[in-house]
Amino acid sequence: MASARIGVIGGSGLYEMPGLSDLEEVTINTPFGSPSDSIVVGKLEGVYVAFLPRHGRGHRLNPTEVPSKANIYALKSLGVEQVISISAVGSLQEPIRPLDMVVPDQIIDRTRGRPSTFFENGIVAHVSFAEPFCPVMRSLLVEGIKETGTAVHDGGTYVVMEGPPFSTIAESKLYRTWGASIIGMTALPEAKLAREAEMCYATLACATDYDVWHDDHDSVTVEMVIANLLQNVAVAQDVLLRIVARLPEHRDCVCATALTNAVITSPDAMTPSAKYRLKLLLGDRVN
């Protein structure tokens, strides 16, 4: 089976980019079901990268339906250690304009009922999530975006809502009072699951429009948002070309050792089925 150290979760056409070679399509089944789609592994700037379309090809899965546990597990099974998430978001602050890029450093969870942990039904673990995005990857993403000449905002809080409907005006204004920067539907539970899998995770958030708090929200059309999204995808591809070879092979960030002292369940109390499901994540911690 193909292997890759870097994973990219984003739109279904993200891997259709210049410079990507040696393509192989991989179908993976996991203990948590099938991922959103098959994974495309290719060589980019001398590095193997695994691309996973978050919503499936043709965008057939809404944000709540995305099988994030299967997605993260499938990437982990390919050897992925660092995950770059490409997400379309709405801006909650005037200085973050449509077509700007944001590399958030914090997150607020407003989702409901999405499976958000691998550790249940026989094994309990509590990982640290104070800094939800890998600081090393964040720094490299910011660096790469600056090199493209695109406006980038280093840091900010990403509100993750359930969807698929967008916010009410009251909700949007509430999030602004919290000091949140952007709003979207996709960074969670991905970020939590990646941390549990001891994978680095960072989001390149592409602002497509101002959210409904803005006076101009009535003038925003679907065509406008799609046009901005396509332009953002081109910038995201450029950023990937610039940074994949810079991502360190040796990781000394907190992400790489997130499960150290996090597993609470004693080995003799772990159920056989839980050990089977989580062997890939726990490694030598289970027998």
C-alpha cells in the first residue's frame, strides 16, 4: 500500500495541481467505517502527500455527515503524521476580507453530536487540547501564504458550527462579541481526532465572504462565494507546493506525544474490541 507522511484534507479537486506526480488511488476500510472517499497519494516537491476529499467527490457529504474518525484513521494507517486542512470560512471581523487567508490558533466548538473521540467503549484517554493547532505547521503555513502575496492573518479563533444551514444574524453578532475571527463547519472534530492520533494538524482557512453580521451580506451571492472559493483553492495549491518539503521529518511538538500519560484505562481493563480498534493509535501501549 502507498504511504505518505503528509495528509491534506480539503476539496475534491485540490490534488489536481501542477507538479503532482506518481499518483495512486487508495481505498481503505477502517474499524470506524469507510472514509469520505478513496485517498489520492502523489509525489509533490519530492514528498509523498495523501489527499482526502472531505465531503467526497462531487461534495455529497454535508459537514455533519463527514466520517472524521474514519478519515483520520485512514490517513494514520498510511503513515501520515502531519495534516493540513483546507477550509472555506466566513469572516467575523472587518479586517479579514474575502479572499484573505487565516491560519487560526484557537477554536470554539459549537457542533452538536458529532463523534469527536476515538477513546470510548473500553478505553478512556484525555489529551491536552489547549493549543488545538500545531504551532510548527501554523508557522510554515503563514510563511508560505506570505510568499504568494496573499493577505494572511496569523492567529485567530475559528468558531466551528454544526450546519449545514448558516448562522442567524443574532448568532453571528454573538460570535463577534466573543472575539472570534472566522466561522466554518469543518475543523472539528478533525482537530481533536488528529491530536488523539498524535498527528500534527493545522488549518488554512480561506475567507469567501463576510458572515451575516455584515451590512453587505444581502449582496453576497452563491456565484460570488464559489468564485472566491475557486480563487482560494488556487492559492492553497500554491501554498502546498511551497511548504510540503519544509515540514520537518522529526517532530518535537506536543502533537507527537499527545497520548503520553493521557490514557487513563489500565491495560488489563481494556476490552479486546477496544484494543483492536485502537492498536494503530496506541501501539506498544496495548498488548
